[in-house]
Amino acid sequence: MSHSCESRCFGRGDVLSNHVTRQEPPNNALDVAVSTVISVTFDDSIRFVQLTPALIRVRHVATALQIEGLPAYDQATRTLSFTPRQPLEYDHDYVVSVDPDEALEGADRATLLSPFHCCFRTAAYHEAATTTADQ
């Protein structure tokens, strides 16, 4: 089943993408939890000396609104993460962008010529079934 952000998802083949070893959720993932923490892990050739808030951005595809959240970088694992301040909306597409040209400080820009983008769709809303214990 396709979703509306599939045609907007790209990244493999550009220079920064060649240094991405893992991303959560994976590109074009479906049924992603609305409480997910988004992360991108880089190989050992990428070093971020200073994290700026604009380095990782998450946008709602339908509205193009940027999602508010907290970026973090773990130097030991080389993982850049983004924790949304509020749960994401159910059954919507999101684009994750890592744009070194706008936000990266302290790394060799020659190795990071273009942004990395990936997409995912959150899970559809399902009311939790409640059960009553037999007495």
C-alpha cells in the first residue's frame, strides 16, 4: 500500500545518505507509533561538534508544518535523535530532514554536500479494547 509521501522520500545516493547506517523509523515505514522517537545514525566519518536545533526537522506532509520537539546527538553512538513534544497525529505522513548546510557546525562540509530525507506514516487510530476481569 502506498502513501502520499512516498514520492517525496529520497536520500539514497546523495552524499550525506552514504553516511547513514540506520534510521528509525525506516524510510517509507507504515504503522509507526505516534509516540516514536525519530533517529538517524551515521558512520564513523561523520562528527558533529555542536548540535543546532535546525539540524534535524520533522514536518507533517499534508500541512507542511514543522513538528516541535527536542533534538539530541549521542557522540558515542553517532546517533541524531528527535523527540516530538506531543504525540504525532494518527494515520499521517511525516518527512524527516537532516540538513547540514543550514545547521551543522564543526564538521567537514565537503563530506556533507546535500540533505538527507526520509518519510514514514503513523499508525491508524484504534481504540484500545478494554477487558473486565472475571470475578
